[in-house]
Amino acid sequence: MIPLLSIIIPVYNVEAYVAECLDSLLCQDLHDIEIIVVNDGATDGSLSIVEGYKKKFDNKLKIISQKNAGLSAARNIGVAHSSGMYIYFLDSDDYLKDFAIKELLNTINTDKDTNIFQLDNIISDTGKRLNNFSSTSKAFSLVDYFKEYHTIDSRNSVVSACSFIYSSSFWRNNKLCFEIGKKYEDQLFLYNLLQKKGIIRVVHVDKPFYVFREKREGSISTNVTLVHYQDRQYIWRKAFQIFEDQKLNDKVYFNNLFKYCHWVLYEAYNTGYIDQYSAFFSKYDIQIMRQGITNYFERKIWLLLCINPLLMLKYIDNKYSSITRRIVNVCFSLFDKMFPYWLVK
């Protein structure tokens, strides 16, 4: 019998958390479920813990092992070994509330013609809800969905693969995958979806059921290096190309990239990587930001960026002397009068 849902759990060095993750599934009705754990070359006791749980799941848990290749590769392998009609991802250092499986199956059964469901199901382990849609379920094309939820004028929905349910036929027909070797794979996957045709339904969940563990020691988000910023740069360059290829000319798309580029630079500044990262920040990246300028302030910080990223960041952080800042502001006031609509309309 083909299961309705495959739950894919990548595992790498999470021996302190994986038992809680699996326990959160054991207490639920798994009648129409298969669970695929992908051991991504763990070097701690994670695999032993998972193997100890195998009998408890009554043949519903499958373990796939591979050499360490990263989260993207582990998810892709999990999908390749899945047989469910729908696919759901659960990170092994997170866990589900005891009503989660029922909620997932109820969502799937609302509309079998939907290719992807997005749920506002994530809550942090501090109790904070990470997104919150309206109570009305809405269906969108993938491009319209992106504009509604992931541009600067939108609700700015949290991007996590664990808030989506995917039709396995849609996944395979479109040859979807997570790009291997890049961090922030969920953001990159979302941009790649813009190249596909399908229907996504946004579904509000009254009580979020996916518990995200914030600031775990050893996680991607707590071990930031220069590579993290380079990978983000790769993402916005690829997004820019996708927008152009799909003829998404509305400035709201490029303004989103402008905000993203600026945010990454600011993060690099705060973590002490700005000098190293500036060496990789090219004229091409500045050109991308230019297309997203929608107001005079954005034009001002873009022009400062053209001179030097550090100058822009110090201006935003108000780290110029009062005289220097006044001179800069007077210069920009004159510029705005002389060229009022350049890069703004």
C-alpha cells in the first residue's frame, strides 16, 4: 500500500536531539505514514540512537546512510527513496507537537489538486510563532505566491522547507531538488520554484505544530563564516537571473533583492567579515541592487555603496562625525534636486 505521506529526516551529529524528534512521531497515528531517516555520515552517536528506534516504528522507519554531503544532498536522497504521495521534511534537531500528523493529513485532504501546501506551522522553542497567515486558505500560482508573501511589500513569510508539503508527482515531474553545496538551501529552493508552473495553497494553522530549536550549538545559523556570505551572494545573483528569465519586471521583486543584499552586508559588518566580504562584492552585485531602488533613502545608501560598502554601513549606523554627516546630507539634497527621478521611479 502506498503511504499518503513520506516524512524525511536528515541526521548529522544531533545525538542530543534526535531522540526527542523521533519520540514526537511515535506518539502519533502513523497509519498512512512512512519515515525516512537519512544518516548524512554522522560521526557521533546519532545513527545508533536512530537504529535503536527502528523496531519501535513497526517497519515504518527506513534508514538510509551516505557519506557526509550536507543537508541538501540528504534531503534529495530521502526524496529518492520515498514512496509517499506527498513529501514533508522534518529537521532532526526539531520536533513535532502530538497533533501534527493529523494536521498534515487533514491539509492534504482539503485539495488533492494542489501541488504544494504552505502552512504557518512553525513555532520556536521559545514559544514565538514565526509566521502567521490569515485564517482563509488561498491558492496561488507560484509567481503570484512569491509576490504576495516574499517581497518587501508582503508579509515576509519565513522560508523553511519544513513549512511545506509537496506533491511527490509534482516534485518528480519538475525534477525538483535542493542545490548541493550551498547553505541557505531553503531560500535558494524558493527562488528556483519560480521557474515552475504549479499551484500552491497557503493554509493557516490555528496552533503551530512544528517546533524549531533556535540557536542550537553546531547549527548552520550559529556558526557563521565567510562562506555563508558568499553563498548568500550566490543566491541573490541566481534570483536576479531568474527574475530576468521569467520576465518579472515589477520593481517589487528587485527591491526585495536590494533589501536582501543590504541586510547581508550589514550582517557581515556586525560579525566582523565586512573587509573580507567586500572583496567579493562586485560591480555586478551593485548593479543588481540598483534595479531595486524605490525611494531617495535607498538611492542614497546605494550611491555610498558604489564608493565603499563600509562607508554605506557607517552612515546607516550613524558612525560619521556630525559635520561629516551634515556635509553628506547636503550633497545628497542637492543631488536630489538636480536629478529627482533618477533610479527612483
